[in-house]
Amino acid sequence: MAQPWQRVVARELLVAGADAIVGCHSHLVHPVELFDGKPVYYCVGSTSVPRNRATLALTRNRDSYRSVAVEMVLDDRLAMSSRTIALDASSGVVTESQDQQPLPSLDGALDSEYVARFRVLRHKKHVPVVCARWSDALLVPYVELPYRMIALKPVAALWHAVRYGRARTTKKQ
Amino acid sequence: MTASGHDMSLARFFGDINPVGPLPASGLFRTAERGVGVANLEGWLSGDTGRPRQDMGFTAEELGRAVIEWQLGAVSVANNHVLGGGTMRLDELTRELDRLGVDWFGTAERPWTVVCLADGSRLGLLGFVWRLTGIHSRLLNLAYLSVTRQIQQTRQLRSLCDFLVVFPHWWY
């Protein structure tokens, strides 16, 4: 499922002039949503699926994991519309799947209802819910903590070097 | 064509392509009306040609094949893996993409590209990567919680193209 924040941002981008949004990153296919007839594909999946909590939960049921391509088409009235093409990577090469099913849709879901539903259904419970409200600013330090730990790696390396030096000095004595 | 009554394909969008996963079959991005294939290139141009590798570097050969066999016309480099080989590798990647004639977008310097389609219409592509995916380099078109800059970019790009698709690399 898409973060509630993404729904708000998607709407702002469409209002600013975008005709469609096609997102990626989370390696899983998310539902599609239409705002004023313009499609938002929050995530179209990926061919490479890392083993994490969310992907494991979904890939247990083989049919539930799919990757899709989105095709933008121009109709008779010169208006842009879109359709999804389900992909199959089970043979080791990504091809069009024989089983072309439509993506689930979020159309009509109210923001507050969606946030409540998202809190229950999301797989990554450890990740805070970002709702595009002022309170999100409070979440940033928490969300960024793993990245700050990575930034501290050189400090850890220095600490190990000091320990190693001390150990060698002690050994010589 | 639309004049004859059927829909015309403008573009096919694919998610992340990286060299550690299964790669697309030949011609997967090809559309009937010579539309453009667009994907997110998760990786850099690696000098290491051996396989299998753990890193996400494309060899120049793989990248060339991506363009010719998969019929990729434009790629976004806005993702949290593209700087895994350092900024020099990103430079090499974009130079190679230029050499191959592939439009690329998603950096701070080039957040968008406008692709001219076979029917003469212009397709605008805007790419950005969200900060909380783990990337922090301002070399890329980096989006924070507010996404203010990307909204301004969308407004600017709107005037330069007939169709505009935003291609974000975002959570969750």
C-alpha cells in the first residue's frame, strides 16, 4: 500500500500539471488510483525482490507478487489514458505475463479512512506513517536514524583502529 | 493511429531495472507505434566485467544491450542506488547514455527531459528521488517531505510538453 503522504503529494503534482504518475522503489506492486481521471501508479514493482518483511509476506502467495509495466495510450479524442501490462519474471527473463489481471484500485478512499486502513494493513509496522501533516516533521529523526548510523561508520572504524593500536602496544610491553 | 480508430501507444513505463535481478526480454519496451520505453536504471556503469557480482553496476555491454534489445528510449537515474559506485561512476553512466542516444533525467542538473514521439507530440518526463529512500546527495533531484521543488518543476515542464508523466522513486 502507498503511504498516505504519497496520495497527498500525488494530488499536488497532478494539480501542478502532471498527466500521470508512475512510481517505483518498493519492489512491490501497489494499487492504482485516479484523481480527476488522471492515473497514479504508486509503485509498479521491480524484477529484483529483496528479502524483507513486506516482500516475504506477499511472496509466500506466489500469485500475489506481480510486476507491471504501464502503457500510456492516446485515444481518438487525443486524450491520454493508461493500461497495465502484467509481467512475469519466473523464467529468469522478464516477459509479458499470460495472466493479465487489472490492478486493485483505491478510487474513492477518503484520506482519514485510508490512513486508518493503512495503519492496520501495512507490512512494515516499524516504519512510521507519513501523512503529509505538520506532525511528519517529528518523524524525520526517527526515520533517518539508520542512515545516520551509516554516517557514523568512520567513527566506529576509528574506534577499532585505536583499540587495535592499544592492543599492539600492550603486547609489545 | 488515432485517425483510423484505435489507440496509439505513447510510452511504456517500467519500474526499477538492476543488474542483480532478471532482465527484460528483448523488445519488451517496444510499442507498436514507436513509442518510447522508460525505466528506472538502478545502478551505475561498472568497470568490472565479471559475473556473477554482488554490486549493482552495469557493464557497458549490458547497458548497450538495454538500449538496443529492450528498446529503452529514456531512463531515470533518480534512485537510491545510482551513486553506489560514487559520483564518478554516475558521470560515466550519463556519458555512456549520451553516447548511446538515450535521454536521461532525474539529476539536479537535469531533473526532466522532453522526448519527441513519432507522431510529433512531446512527452515530458520528470524524475525525482525521495530523501527517505536513503539517498542524500544533492547531485540528484532530491525530494523532501514538502516536495515543493518538484511541484515547481512540474509547473515549468508543463509548458514545454504535450503530455507530462512524473516518474518518482519514492517510499514505501
